[in-house]
Amino acid sequence: MNILQTQSCPECKSSLVDDIQNGEIICSGCGVVVADQMVDYGPETKSSNLEDKMKLARATGQTTYSQHDLGITTEISISTKDFSGKTINHQVANQMHNLRKWQQRVRVSSPRERRLANVLSKMGETCDGLNLSKNVLETASMIYRNLDGHVEVKGKSVSSITAATIYMACKQCDVVRSLEEICRGICAPKDVKSKTKLAAKYYRTMVMEMGQISAPVVTMNKYISKIANMTQTEVRVERLALEIAEKTKDSNIADGKAPNGIAAAYLYVASVLLGQNVLQRDVSSIAGVTEVTIRNRCKEILTCYKLKITLRPSLAKF
């Protein structure tokens, strides 16, 4: 008789009760044990935190692309006791040690898996250091897994291919991060320039081989909002900068120019029009450009277009 399909006792037809502690199903009427040695689907340990409960849950089916084995491999823990808490003898402990060692070797059994494990581990460390969300990490992991069929990744720099993949993932997730920022979170300060140049080369190759759909364009509004948040600019200044950028979006003022420099210029022009004391030095250091670049972009905006600003009550200063 299948216990999962019956809801009553086969002897007296009474309802059944689950005894989770002993792993038995017993009858509420006559007390007969209908089934024993039931599987425990509960968590490994008790916890009051929901996040800890999800981590300790058994057979949840949760997988992650940020690990080369999708996070479903069983690991043999280091312990001198068995599941019931009894101390194991020396011979069994040595046997478990050998099994643990070979299990780790089997997990990465080929050069491709070893390269995949190294890159994914580097991605996790970089995303944690740059405070990037888990969504960016998962997207970057999926992009790199798809590279094997399009781009030859063997022999490429691990840090540079990691930076290029995370940069593409940031674009897909609408997260504004420059390639140089990502390289600074991976490489030593002396290697940032060379690694950024190499990562840019890898990124162009990835875009050409995998298609333009893999590299959506981040709008100017994202850059303006990022610089405004990092400089703690007032909201009304950010709104005016966004409006000026919207009015001039059909022009070719941004062709061939760094978007962070133009975004900084829009923000500086808006701050001047609203009478805010914002220094070019502060904006340039946050945007990653020079003060001369901001002055040149501002000159192009103000000389090429006639701006008629009408302040609404939401933008005017009371």
C-alpha cells in the first residue's frame, strides 16, 4: 500500500499522524505504526532567520551559475564524529580524509573545468569587492559559460576576461560601471592600465562574436544619476540636468566622446543655472575625467544650443 496515497489507517480507518521526531506515521485511533524510517525533509539545523533557513534547507533545488558545478555537489565535511554524534575511529577518519581529497579532485577533472572554476571564483570575489548584486554575478557567469562556443577563451588573461564579462553583465543589468572601475577591483594599481586595454579588446571580440544584443546601450540618464548620487547633488539639480540631456539627445554632441564626461558637464551646467556651489574638481574626480574635459563639454553644450530654462516650483529654490 502506498502511504502517500492513503489518508486513513488500514486497520481502523482512523486519521494518520506524522511523528516527525521518530520518522514514523502512526494511527490516531489504534496507534498502529503504518510507516517508519520516513525521510526528513526539514532543515539541517533550527534557525529563526529566514535567510539561514533557506541556506540550511535540504533538497531545495537551488542552483547557481556562479559555481562551476552549479552548486549541487555534495562536500564531505571535516569532522571526527558521525551523523549520530559518535566519535569515529582513526581508520575511518583516514578513509574519510582520502575520500574528501579525491572528491575535490574529481570535481575539477579537466582543464576546461579548472579554467571555469578559476574564472567564476574570480568573478565572485570581484563582484563582492565592487558591491555588485547577485543578479550581475549570475548574468556574468552565464555569459562566460556561453563564450566557449563563440570565443576561444583558452590562454586568455583571467583578470581581463573576468573584467570584460562583468562589464557586459553590468550593461545587461543596467548597472553603470566603467571598465576601468572593474579592473581597479581586480588588478593591482600598476596593472590597471594594461589590463583595461586588454579587457577592452576582449569585450569588443565578445560583442562581435556574440552579437549586439549582448551589449545594450546604457542611456545618458544612468550616468547623470550615478554622478549625482556619488557627489550628493540635490535632486532638483539632477532633474534639470536630465531635462537638458533630454532636449539635446537628438544631436551629435555625444558622438565619439566619453559619456561620463558629458554627464558631468550636464550636471555642472544644471548646478550653475540653479546657483549651486558645485566645484569642477569634485565632479571631475567622481566622473573620472579632467576639469578641462568638463569645461570643453560645457562650452559645446552652451555654444551649440540656445537653452531657455523655465523653472517650475519643483525646481525653484524657496
